[in-house]
Amino acid sequence: MEAESKPLMSDANKFLLVVLFVIAGWLLFELSPVLMPFFIATLFAYLGDPLVDKLESWKLSRTMSVSLVFAAIFIVVALMLLVMLPLLSAQIAKLFTNLPDYLTQTQRLIEPWLNSVGLPTDVFNFQTVKQALSQYWSEVGQVAGGIFSYMTRSGMVLVQWLGNLVLIPVLTFYLLRDWDILVARFRELLPRRYAETFIEMSVQCDDMLAGFMRGQLMVMFSLAVIYTLGLTLIGLELALLLGVIAGLVSFVPYLGLIVGILLA
């Protein structure tokens, strides 16, 4: 009779592995303020490395390729922070300011329909909703003012923000420049017995994950632009805000279209 195959991992090893995962998760949570710049920079480097490799295939040096990709990433992020963020903030403030008027108009539109079907016109109590929204908006303004006041008074918080603004671009540049070297060094650390299988599986996972992430980001960006332009052309107020929201939720099929139409 053939010998029974031994289990790949004993119960003690499984328990030890679970404990190590729990400890690692706890450490990541506790160190998240420190590790966040490294995580953001690693994400930028992961998304930008294929572009660098593509430019290298066109006979450009690694440093020149990294500089071009880094400049493109920096310009896109700067435009989002300096242009898109203020526009979105203004439209969000305008939405909350005009929301009571929107509710009043909605009530005027549905009152004839309620009368036609024999329902009381006060079945939808919009006055209570408007009062709750006004109270909520005032409380949010007070909380936001308190947070801003605390941040301006706290020197350490300000230093941390400034440090992240400087650290993330620097880390992104050097991670892009040495990404292939880091991957090669990591592969050298793998046990030779499992290295070939692990590398093959990791390459397959990387191809699927990278393709999904980059493709999904392009789809979300494209749909946000299309929705914003379309809503702007028909003269809809808050077109940018609605287009961005519909683009962000479009990672679920058809959800972006449904949310965009309902909000519009």
C-alpha cells in the first residue's frame, strides 16, 4: 500500500501563522500614520513601473524614463489637489446650501400627484428633513472649524503633513528608479525550493491585479469625464460633483450609470 501523504502544515504551525498575521495586522494599524507615505509611494511606483519599462524599451535610460513618468504623476496629482479639490468642495457646499430649496421644489412637484391618487400631501414631511439638514450642516461646520483650528494650533500635525508632502514624492521617485532591483532582491530571499513556483504564481497574480487596477482606474476616470461633460452640456447644476460620484462608483457594472441618473 502507498504511504499516506503527510499534511503540509501541522495544527501548531497553522496556529502560529494565524498569530503572526494578527500581530502583523496590529502593528500595521498602530504604525499606519508612519507607513501611510510609504504605502502611497509604493502604490504610485507600482502603477507607474510599466510605463517606465515601456519608455526603457524605446532606448531611454532608466533615470530619464523615471523622470518623465514621475513628472506626469506629479502633474496629475497637483491638478487634482489644486483644481479639482477646490471645485468639488465648492460644489459640495453649494449642494448643502441649495438642498432645502431642492426639497421645496420636490414637494411642490409631488403634491399634485399625491392629490390625484387621494393621498394626504403631508405624507412626505420635508419640513422636518430640512430642519434636520440645517442642524446637521451647522454642526458639521462647527466640527470642521474645530478640526481646522486644532490643526493650525498643533505644530506636530502641521509638521507631519508637510513631511508627508515632501516624503511621498521623494519615495515615489526612488521606488520607481529601483523597482526592478527591489523585485530581484526580494526573489533572491526566497527559498530555492519554492522560488520557481512562488515567482510563477506571483507573476500571474501581478498580471491580473495590475491589469484590473490600471484598467479600472482608466474606466472610472473616463466615465467621470464623460458624465461630467454630458451633464454640463445639458445645463445641469453640480455636474462636476455628480460626474465624479458616478465615475467613482462605476467599478460596479451599471452602478455608475444608475447612480448618475438618479442623482441628476
